[in-house]
Amino acid sequence: MNTNVSVRSEKDLLGYRDIPNQFYFGVQTLRAIENFNLTHSKISNHPNFIIALAMVKQACAQANHKLGKLSEEKYQAIEFACQQLINGHYHDQFPIDMLQGGAGTSTNMNANEVIANVALEHMGFAKGEYKHLHPNNDVNMSQSTNDVYPTAIRVGLLLSLKGLQTAFATLIQAFSNKAVEFKDVLKMGRTQLQDAVPMTLGQEFAAFATTLKKDLDKINAISPDMLGYVNLGGTAIGTGINTEAAYAPYAISALAAITKENIQAAPDFVEATSDMGDFVLFSGLLKRTATKLSKIANDLRLLSSGPRTGLNEINLEPRQPGSSIMPGKVNPVIPEAVNLASFQVIANDLAVTLAADAGQLQLNAMEPLIAFKLFESIDLLAKAMLMFTDKCINTVTANPEHCKNLVENSIGIVTALNPYLGYENTTRIAKTANVENRNVLDLIRAEKLLSEEQLSEILAIENMIQPKASA
């Protein structure tokens, strides 16, 4: 340590350590910094998690003050410090790796120490003068990591969901806009990468919007129940040791008011302290969205493939040169990046599942991995959706004449003729067209199987892309 740096001495179970005075965290945070250096993702990279921790601490302080256990002076100081964190200040004082042993104790103590030292300065004392306001005795009063940490995860996810919901809605609207723009572009639908029956490009893009809206609706509908029930007040294992009977209702009511979310007490604190099922379900929803998003990205890559030797039904705006050796090549880099983000979210779901499975008896010590991966998945999905919208979907264009030519030259158009010519006749025509490389409509005309008027009626766009009106 630089001997010119001003330091203070702090003590914990293992002894004394010098803490540079510039830092608001304390000795337990310092030990965690030294012990855990596993990822590039620190608590400070997840501001909503820090805000959630501060909200939980503020709610607990309110409950303790209401019960007469925390003086007015200490309560006001703690509330001030929590509001500072909620407003985005001091987030750089959370340098611990998101992956940490100890079931989140390091994160909880990081919050306790920062809040204590910000509060001490507000009271007119120096950092580390814990005899006036203590990280454990005062900031962590009536609490345990085992109820604070999972509650903060839930609140942090609810806060983070707002950004994901905005990104969702933005992308859905972009697909809906393109569905309207492409409503008259007739093209071939495909099943198993083979020609199927005609549709419009607008229908294809409308389906993208619909499938994502289904996921957004489901997330909106069940997330409050999944994430809104907390074990705050359960302390170590859910029994509420070291609290008064009125504490948990007071703290949870205060948390609901602070967060403006429908936060409620879990029906069984012991179960809620040990079970991670809600996080598994929530992660599964994120995985479902990632799977759909990746499928859409794959479809756009296929539809824009070529341009000369692929489908080339749509054009993706060129974003960058695509090759160091092939001049003129442009790759679908935005859909590809969406694929990569989606794969990571899918992988994160497995990590969450394994972590939830690894819980033992009254606690799951693997919660830090659950928190890390869920916050990462939400962030990845939101960023991927916004990138997809801005740098790809909004600028997609269609090649309507090419799409029309593919329909007219496709064997698949024979399906529309099946009700008029019969299955055996249309099968024969399809086979002949394929073997002799001839146009289906030319064969129909040559054999005078249908008149031009009949063909015109059968092949009208409105009759090929939707059920016919009842006779």
C-alpha cells in the first residue's frame, strides 16, 4: 500500500486491516475483493441491484425506527445514505465480484459498510467511527444476509424488468410496422426449408411481433407473483430470530412503498429462504424469449441470404464489411449478434438451474450465481432487442418482384390448385414441372385444365393467404 495514502484501521473476526480513507467500504468488503476475482462483473456493474439493496436497508431501518429500536438520528442518517445509493451515488464503492462464496454475505456487508460510512459523514463523523453508527448493529439490525440478499435480488429484477419491457415493446412495434409495410408483398412460405404455400411478407413479420408479444404478456402477468413475495424478516433461516413480531410486516410494507411495487410477505419464510423455484421459473421465461429471438434472427439471415445465390427476399442494411479476403461481402452481423446474446441467456438458464438444485437444507449458498446470471440475462436481452430494432428491423427492405417471381416459379403453388384439379392431377403436374424444369402454370395452360379467369381467381393474393369467405 502507498504509504502516502491516508488510511483507517478496521477490525473484523480475522483481525485488523488498513482501509484507504477514500473508500466508503470497510474491512469485510476488502477481504471479499482479495478473495473473489472470478469474473469481470462486479456489483457496481448492476446498478439496479445496488438500488435494491439500498431500498431494502431503508425499509428495514424504517421498521426498526418504528419499533423504537433505532434512534431518530441514526434512522435519518441511514435513510440519507440509502437515498444517496438509490439516486445513483457511491455505486463505485461496490467492487466485489458478483460470483462469491458465502451466499451473498460479502454483498450484504458491502452495502452495510458503505451505508454506514456515508451515514457517519452525514452525521459529522469520520469513516470508520462505528461507535456512532455500526454496519452490523445499526444498518443490519434485525436482518441477515439470508433474507436481505434474496429480497434485494427480487427487487433488483423487478427494477431491471422495466428496461426489458421497454426493449420488448420497441421491437414488437418495429415488427408490427414492417408487417404493415410488407402486407402486399406475396412470397413463398417454406416448411422444412422446402417450398410450401404462398403468404405475404407482412404475415411473416406480423408473426414475429405476435410471438414476442406472447412472451412479454406472460412476463408482465406472472413476474409480480414470481418476484414480489419476499422473506424479509425471516433473518437466518426463516424463523425470524432476533426480530419482533411486528418487524416483518412493517419492513415489507415500507419496502412496497419505497419500491412502488406490490411487495408481499412470502407465505412461509422457511420455505422462501431455501427455495429458488421462482428464480428458475423466471429464468425459464427469459430462456423462452431468447430461443424465440434467436429463431427470428435465423429466419432473417435466411431471408436475406445471397444476395445472388440465396433467398434474397429481404435486404438487411449493411453495417460493416464482411470479409478480409472477399471484396464486397457483407454479413448479417446484427442478427448474428442477437444469436450470440440469445445463446448466452440460454446457457445462463442452465447455470441458474444447477445453482437452484445445489441448495442444501435451510439455505441455498449458490444464490450469487443465480443473481449474476439473471441480471446478466435481462441486460443482454434488453440490449440485444434494442440493437435488433435500431440496427436491423427498422431498416429492413423487401424485394417484392423477386418474391413474386419465386412464387410463380415454385412447385408449391400447385397446392392452391389442388381443390380444383384433385390430388392425383396436381401431384402429376408438380412432378412433371420439377423433372422437366417447367412452370406449373404453363403446364396447366398447355393441358387446358383451367381457364385464365379461373387461374386469375384462384391465384389472387387474397385467396392464397387466408381462408376463403363461406359460400
